Amino acid sequence: QVQLVESGGGLVQAGGSLRLSCAASGRIFSINRMGWYRQVPGKQREPVAVITSGGSISYDDSVKGRFTISRDNAKTAVYLQMNSLKPEDTAVYYCNIAGLFRDYWGKGTLVTVSS
């Protein structure tokens, strides 16, 4: 059973930076897209940044210009560089890899931005 392992969350002051990493424990065939989502209590999980197999990238408007998604296909890994963090970025961040037959999700990593 392939698992996604996330790392890099933590507590940071507003204006600071964090880099999230996510790597698959095994091979995932026919990856359609890789991305990061976030969720705060009482709200639905929402996409933050997604990169498709063709290299197209999309960002939520709230993070454009501050966050950068990247990937390493050889390692089946995806990263999220988060700069100029704001308190409203506080959430649990989840890694997602969409394969041909199913989606894979990480367990989430908490990012807390203090004001």
C-alpha cells in the first residue's frame, strides 16, 4: 500500500517561510496531477497549488506570488515553498497525488502562522 509522507510543517511568524515536502513510499502509475490542499476546522479542504503531469500549474488566488509548487518525478515527490506567510495561511496541509485509478492523500502537516 503506497503512502504519502509529508514533512516541513510547523510554527512560523508572519512573513516567514516554510517548505513542505511529500514523497510516496512506492511507485504510483500514471500520475495525472500532484498538489497541496489545506483545511481549517469547520471548513472544507481546498486546493492550494496543483501541478499536472503536463507541467501546468495552478494556485489559489490567496497564495499567488507567495507559494511555489514543484515536483521530482524520479522520487515521486512534490514540494510547496511558502513565503511571506500570513496568519490566514494557518491550516493542516495535505499532499495529494492523483493516479490513474485512485487518489492518494497524506495524513496532513500542521502549519501555524503567528501574527
